[in-house]
Amino acid sequence: MCRLLAYLGAPVSLEDILYKPEHSLIVQSYQPREMTSGVVNADGFGVGWYHTQKNTDPFTYRNTLPIWNDLNLPQISRYVESKCVLAYIRSATPGQALDFANCQPFNYQQQLFIHNGYIENFRKSLHRKIRGLLTPDFYEQINGITDSEHIFALLLSQIQINQDCSREDALRNTLVILLEMAKHHEVKASANIVFSDGNRLIASRFSTHAPAPSLYWLKNHKNFPKSVIIASEPLFTGNWTACPENSMIIVGGDCDIQTIPI
């Protein structure tokens, strides 16, 4: 099962958040501690970040290589700084292709999305059901075959259909739909998600069955002041808080944190 990381706060270099922590995402790619399935995360990776000054769409850097084998990311990471970073390492579901279209983060305009989890027997269970709920705009946006990208399309469709609702309500609606579908078709599903527009982080720790995949947050660590980090596993020793199961975590622009049950 994949590992993810999100950062919001004072500008930080990608090197500081990706490479320097003792249990960094790089280390988690070959030596994770809390995965409920799989052994390593060697099936690709991705990093997305926002410009520190310009109001532009985020940049994403993705590869199908294991993150430890990418020769360009260490060099890029030394020079890129951002106030908001989302990163992901992949452990592919058996049968899914190692393809750029299946690498996260997924993005649409200013929105970035990462997902750690799965839908059991996705192609045979909820694939067509989810696609039937998508608006035409986001049905056409899907390029890969993963359950993750379909959940993102469902979330974007919920935002488009319910334009008056908040982003956190749209994510909650998406997870409730996923829960009801999974129960009806008697399959398991889990969805640890981080969704961002560069100004906030909206995250979930969610599963139709216990235990949900691990997820933690940390605020204002001495090495990362005026910031919040959300991660599948603690990156270093610190006062990490385990996110409650079946809950959402909202991080505002001033790094205030709200926890809301789903």
C-alpha cells in the first residue's frame, strides 16, 4: 500500500521535506514501517508543488521509476521551494500498469490530489458504478486505470454538481458515496486522501473496514516552524498525532487544524 506526504506552511525546499528526514519518503519507499499490504513502494512516485509567489497551476514531477533510482529529483529538490507540497510513492495493485498516467499526484487546474488505499477488485466491482456518477467533463479527464484517479474524478464531479458546497463537504460526499457503493457490492475500500488548492490541505483517513491505513499530522516542529505535515508514517521523532479513523483533517492557510468525523 502506497505512502503519501503533504506539507503546508512557510516556504521549504523539496530537499528538506523529501530527503533530509531520517524516515523520509525515500526511506519509506524501500523500508516502510506501517504498510498493511505490500513490502516496498517501488512502482513510481510523484511530487506536486505550488509557486511561492505566482498564482499559477501547480507543477508536478512524476516517474515510473522507484524514487531512489531517479537521478533528477535530488538535483531539482535542492533548488525548488514551496509553501505547499504533495508527494507520493506507489505500490501498484497487482495487474495495474507502471504507466505515467497511473502516477500521482493527479491535478486539475489548481487542485492536486493524492490517494493511499484501494477498492477491492476495482475493475470488476465499482469501476463502472463510479464512472456512471461522473460529469461529462471529468469522465473525459481520466487517462489511467487506477481506482485513485476515478475517486479524484468523482470528487471533482461532486464539486461541479454541488457548486455551493465547500471542498471538505465535497470530499465527505465522495467518501459517503464510496462507502455506500462498497457496502452494496460487498467489497472493501480505503481512502487516505490529501486534496489541495495550494492554500489549504483537506485530508481523510477512511476505510470501510478496520484498521484504516495509517495517517499522522505534526504542527510547528522545530525544524519546520509555522507549518503542518501530514504523512502516512512519521518522518522523524516528534509529537506526531495519529489522525482518527474515518475522519477528515482540514488545515487552513494559517495552519489551524480541524478534525471532522465522516
